[in-house]
Amino acid sequence: MNPSSEPSDAGPPPDPEEVGLHPDLVSNPDPDNGTGTWLVVFVLLFASVAVAVFLFMPPTSPDGTPAAATSAEPTTESPGPEPEPTTSPEAPTTEAATTADPETTAETTGPALPTEPPSVHPPCTTYLDGGAAPASEVEAALDEAAGTQFWTNSTVEFSPDLLKAIAWMESGWQSDIVACDGGTGLMQIQPTTEKFVNQRFEADFDREDADENAMLGSAQLQWLAKYFAVNYFGGEDPGAYSLDDDCSRDDAVPDHQERCLLNSVISAYQAGFGTVEAALDAGTGYTNLQYVETVRALLELRPWEGSA
């Protein structure tokens, strides 16, 4: 359907005078051939530019300079006094930080001594069948082993407490423990040590038996005592050798660091006689001073008393 043929219900057009238009403008919208229209457009454009300049130019101060474009809300300074400047203390010089008065410096505290048998062991630790022997039986086995002389033409004198201290250090008196390195029982006897001692003293001790394990440890101790006494400390062969010396020589040197037969035997029981021999030949200190110091401390503390 053609829209132009549709009847219109919009009504007659409004009277120009009713809507505020001059009749001449309606009949001739551009009597001046467009000059008036362009004048109106120019006036409107100029007014728009003036409004834009007024809105977007920054405000100026009374002296003509632009005002700072800060917060829309004015800020006021606190009426209180200005805080005094604070300065951090100067860092101490390197010399002051590292130099200490030897007379006032506290002695360093070493690790706690193993006064109680260890309760936690590495995952590779195993145990012999039959369980651990009671402490009373362990002490009796160590006393008997310490009183047994293994050299036929020489003697080694030492307190049973030395054997007990080494056993406490090695295993905590746990007769059934087998360490990750193969050390077994009270004295942590290695398979090679068991073979060497049995061949040297023509014995047949079993390291897995608590009583015989103690015997193997005592025999090893006595072999070490004679070896170092003869080769390093002027002992005769055959002869009598004593481990009762406390090794006190120089007041400026801790007893466990002194070069003496007792310290050499204790060190060699754990580190091996070859290691101690090399240290003595070179004139250097023992390589396991902590071990030596702890065993000597256990000799004084006797933590096994009351446990048997």
C-alpha cells in the first residue's frame, strides 16, 4: 500500500503565530538569501567556544598565575608543632662488631653429653633377635671383660669405667642394636674387627652375643694400648701399660686434646688406629676430638649408675 494515499489523522498544521514564528519567515524562510541563517550559526558557534574555554581552562590565582590542580577539597595543615627530625643510630663499625674482649667473652657450650641412651635411630638401624640385655647384665659383662687380660706377655691397666664409657658412647648400652655401618652390639664391633681380634688373640668371640661382644671390645682396647705405648710413648715390649693417666700436661691445653696414650686409644677406637697414627706422625691433633672429649666426660659423669 502506498503511504501517501493513507488518510492522515494528524490534523491541520499549527498557526505560525501560535508557535512564535513570524509569518514572513514561514512563507520565506531565507528572505536575505541565507545571510541571517549563517549569522545565527556563527553566534552559536562563538558562544560554544566561549563556554568550552571557560569550563576547561585551569583557574587562576589573583596574581594571574595558574592555581595548582590538586584535590577539589582544600587541605589544611595541622596546627600542632612540626615533628622533630629523628636519626637512626649509627651502625657499629666492623671492628667493634667483630672484636670481643677475651676476658668477658663467654665460653661456648658444647653439645649435651649422651647421658641417656638414644631412643631414635636412622631407618637403616636393625636389631638382633632376642631383644636387649638388662642393664645389670650389661654392666656385669663389661666388668668381666675389663678384668680379662688378653696379652700373654704384657699387661694393660685400665678402669672398667673406661670400657663402660666407650660402650655408652657407642651404643647407649643397647646390646641388640646393629648400626647402619654394620657396628654391632654394646661395643659396636665391626665384622673386620671381630675377625682381627679373634685371629690376633686366638679366640672365637661372636659379636652378636652380649658377653662376647664386651670381650671383643676389651681385647681391641688392649691391643690399641700396647700398639701406641710401644710405638709412640716409649713403652717396652713386653711391658705394662696404663690408661689411668689423665693426660694433664699443659694448663693452656684441654686434657682431651693432649697427646697421650689414653687420648690416642680412645680416638683410635672410633677413628681407627691408622687415622690416629697419621695424626701423631704429622704432629696434628686428633680428628675426632668431640668423641674423645665426650668419652672422657662420661668417665666422670658415670651416667650408667642407677640404671643397672
